[in-house]
Amino acid sequence: DRVPKDPNYIFRLYMALGNFRQAARTAVIIAKQEQEEGNYKVAHKMLLDTFKDLESQNIPVSRDLEESLMLLHSYVLVKLLVKQGDHDTGARLLVRVANSISKFPSHVVPILTSTVIECQRAGLKKTSFEYASMLMRPEYRPQIAEAYKKKIESIVRKPAKTEEEESASPCPYCAAKSPNSQLDCPQCKNRVPYCIATGLKMVTTDWCQCPSCKFPALYSKFTALVETEKTCPMCDQEIVLSSIVKVNNPEEFLKAAQQREEPVDDAK
């Protein structure tokens, strides 16, 4: 009838018809809209549910969907990590989000401000200065919260541009070492799976998965998290600590992750 349809209606229609690929593409569009409006939890749930639907039908998950979920999950994790006092990992994830700040248009200044503050707390002085300088742009400066304005101006006026290199860990595919928060292996070019408890890359010697959503996590970090929080940060389901099993050989998961589709133009 040539009348534009609401994406949510189109999504439900594709799901009812069992056309999961088209439903997934529509889900990415809907999640992008929700994310742009600042509805991060809604967008996160939409992408996660679609991811699980595709996997249940043995349909490859597009790289577009996977990347969108990873970025949102990184942002969701920050509050939890800061609460636990892990300012270094919180800062690394905020830098990851800040590098894609155009995808968070509703909260550009608050996110950049958090990045500056957490980087300071983590001792990442050079990175903190870079984002503080960005906040001094005319379009951002008036929006900085009064509580942080003097602090950020001081960082720009008296910059400390030194910081230690990030800890490195081996790629689960080729064993080449690279920074923990870097998900693209510079050696073998594979996209490395990330831990749902920390957002950092997975390592084969500390591997497990959530008993509910089956997403991977570093065993040491996930068990510690579940012990205090009781739930999975990805699927929000309550997890029994004894149900978490360490995986000695994650080869099957790595092969599946390697087979992700490349993004398609109409999925954007």
C-alpha cells in the first residue's frame, strides 16, 4: 500500500513469517533508533534477543548485530565495574564507547566526561587529556556539568601526558599478545570474543560461558561477579555459582565466532 511501516511492526511480521535474517536486520535498525534516543537497556535487550533467536535457528549472526551488542554491553558494564572499584577496565571500556561517540548522540558530553574522570582515576593521564581537550570544543563546553568543569579545564591547562602501557594477553586464535581491551588481533586479524563480565578479550586458559545465555566469560571474573551480583550482566538472569563450568577447550566456540557474517549495507 506504499504507506511507510513502523520498524517494530515489520520486525514482528518477519518473526511471524519465520524470516529471521530480515527480522535481524530490522532489529539492528530498531536498536540503533533506541540507542540514539538514549534507551540503552531497550536496545541491548533487542539485540540480545535477536542474537539468541538467530542462534536457535542455526542462522549466522551478522557482524553488524554482534558489534552493536558489544558496544552497548561495554557501556552497560561500566557502571558495574566502577561499583566494584575496577577503574582501569571501566576506563578502557569508556574509551571504546567514546571512540564511537556518534552512536550515543543523546549523551555525548556525559559519556566524554565520564571517560575523562575514569581515565584520571585509572592513571590514564594521556588519554584523559585527549578527551578533556575534546570537551573544550565550543559545542560541548557549555554542556559540561558544573561539578566537573574546573577539573576538566585544569587537565587541559596542566596536562600530564604519560601513562603505562595496557596489560597484554594472548589471542585465542594465534597466541600473539595484544592489549586486553583490543578485540581485533593485529597478527591474525581475527575478531576476538569478549568477556561479558569485563568487556575484555577472552583467553583460552580462563574460559567459561553463562549457563543461561551461553555468552563467553573469563571464568575467574564471571564467578567473582556472580558471587556478588547473583546475575549475568548480559542476559540479567539469576545464575547459580555451582552451574558455571570452566571450559578447557573453547575450539568450537572460536570456530563459530570466526564464521560471523560481514556487515551488509541494508543492515546498517
